[in-house]
Amino acid sequence: MKDLVDYCNNYGFIFQGSEIYGGLANTWDYGPLGSRLKNTIKDAWRYFFIQKRDNAYEVDADILMNPRVWEASGHVQSFSDPLVDCKECKTRHRADNLIDDFDENAHADGMTQEEMMNYIKEHNVPCPNCGKSNFTDIRQFNLMFATQRGVTNDSANTVYLRPENAQGEYVNFLNVLRTTRTKLPFSIGQIGKAFRNEITPGNFTFRTIEFEQMEFQTFCKHGDDEDIYEYFKNYGIEFFNMLGLPKEKLRHHDHEKLAHYAKAACDIEYLFPFGWGEINGTHNRTDFDLSRHAEFSGKKQEYCDQTTGEKFTPYIIESTYGLDRITLAVLFEAYTIEELENGDTRELLKISPALAPIKLNICPIKKKFHSEKAKEILAMCKKHFMTSYDESGSIGKRYRRADAIGTPWQISVDEKTVEENIVTLRDRDTMEQIELKVEELVPYIEERIQFEK
């Protein structure tokens, strides 16, 4: 973990939030390369879930919503974590995380509050900070960030930072149905920030108080829901394979204890260096959400089958993806220290070309003679994909710098380029080189940076 944190900081992927002020616990800023990487993963999700699919639509709902939304969803009443305080070192922890970190086969998600407390006492589960096992009883803490709208500080003006994106899709169900003239089953997706005032155990960006979700809600008829639920469990694995996460490091984890709204629930977990961690959740939410919004808003949330005339409240299959966690998984999977035949090593981000923050690096061999032609090629390529330019240091050092940030290809510009319009293209992974005409360069790379070949 420390190696990756240092790598991300040194190369401009992820920085400590508010670093010059000493930071703020569990907040992180994405730098020039990190923000690009997140955007390429968003693009991959949009391709796989919106562009590629039939009857799939994207929305961008506001973070702040009418407080009644969160009453209808149940968040105001019951969105909380089971927390305990260590009496020895005064640190606070989630009881379920303490148990699962102590024994991953314990499955704290299936325990009641009383069962969790009994387990901690019977097994002397240690505090991860001081090692003692002396905790307070479990207390439930609401996870929503509350703020005030207007100039007076009273409960009538309380609004919340959304703890999830899904409600923005549910309250727009009728709007999307009306404006797209679509039929069931259809899906609404959304990418956006969410906020949870929860205890964060660290592990870099795995669990933070501010995070980004890629939500996907499929509205369907009761009776079709179980097949659609199973489909999206497997579709998620396909998506992660496309991102470069191997099957042997992914697994399904079915929930033993279901939320009040759920008929079935399953996570996809990735094997991080610190253990298995959730990067996706797929849930059969039944008709709970639309029924609750109909009840609290007074507006029916129904679908009318044009063939039969039947009206009903659709079921919802939710498949949500944690963007920050996926970004972390992609970085872990791609970061490599490679030993070369001559005994040297090179730092390498062996990432899918489609996800690479920068696709091509351009290196003039001699700045004085070749930079003008190199910058001409740079201007051409930047119209098509992210391209960098490096004229500092030996060509070997320039290659190593680009390898380290995952740039799939580099070209050297020399006399042959100036005289014959031919460049030498170097592959990041194999380090093999081929010659290409300048006019062949863009088609060559564009063909290889597609999400699916």
C-alpha cells in the first residue's frame, strides 16, 4: 500500500487533500494523471452501460434534493453504522469491519447488533490501533451530512448531501419514461459524487467520506426481475475484465442479511493487497423505491403496458460501481516493477491502452534539429487522443518516465522523420520498435485504444 501511495503522489495520480494545511483525514485529490484515469474509467462505464446497451439513458441529478426524498428512501430514519469506541486509545471503529478484518469467514453482515457485540467479546477482537479488546457497546450513528439551506439555522431548512446517487434516478423515472418514449425494461445511469459521514479505516482511497459512484438502475416487470438480477451480476464481471481486472481476483459475495428493500443482493469483490474489498453491488430492490416515492410525493410511479393496458409499479435491479475503488483496483493491478535481462529494473504501469491517461509520448532525438517536426506531429495527434511531449534528458530516461505512468506508445523523431516522414514507434510492454509513416500513426493508435476489439 505504501509503495502505491508514494507512486501516486510522485507521478501526479493522487495527492493528500488540503496537503499544505496538514490534510484532512481520508480526503484525497486526484492530480493530472489521476483525474485522466478516472475519466477513462467513466468513459469505459458509459460505453459498457449506456452506449452499448439498448434502452439505457444517463441523467445528472443534483447533489442536494428535497429532504422528503431521504424520508421516503428511509435514510433519515435508518441510514446508520454500528460503531464502537476503544476505551483504551479512544479511537472509533465500525463493529462489522472489526469482525470481518479479524475473521473474513465470520460474515458480520449477517449478524444482529447484539450478535456482533457478543462476537467481539467472546473472541477478544483487538482494536487495530492499540491491540487491546476493550470496547464500548455498539451505537448507531447516522451517516448523512446535514447542512442548512437559507440564512437561519433551524430544522425546517435542513438539507442533506446525498449519501448515494440512486434516488436521483428514481425521482426521474417518469421524466425519462415520458421524454424517451421507451418501454420496459429500460435503464437509467448516473455518475456523480456521494457523501457519507462514516468511520473510515484508511486503505488509501478505498473508503472515504466523499466518493464517486457509477449507478445503473434497470426498471422491469415483476417476474422478469430475477433473470435480470442474475444477468447484471455476471455483466459486472465482464466489465471488470474489460478494465484489466483478472477473473481470479474477482468473486461474487452474496449478502446473508438483506436490507429492508432487497429481495436479493450480491457484491463483486476484488482481491486488494489488504484483502477482498467490494467494488460493485447488485441488488434486486423490488418495487420498494418507486412505491415509497409514490406514497410520499402523492404522485403515482407507474408504467402502463401499451399492449395490455396493465398499469403497475416496476421492480428495480440496481448495479452500482464505486469509481474510486475501481480506480484503486486498476492501479494495484497495473503497477509493476519489472526486472530486465541486464539486471536493471523499470517501473511500469501495465494498464490497458484504452484506460491509459496518455496514449502517446513524442520524443525528438535532438531538440535543435527535430523539435519543430515533433511539435507538428504533436499538434496532429492531440486532436485525436491525449498526447505528451518530452525533449528533456536521454531517450532512455524519457522512455522510462513514460513507461512509469502507463503511456502505451512512444515515438522518436529523428532525421528519417524530417526527411522521409517516418517515425519509430516503441511499445511500452514489449519495448519492441517498429517504423510507421506519420500519416499511419493516428489510425494505428486509434484502432488499439478501443474498449472492445
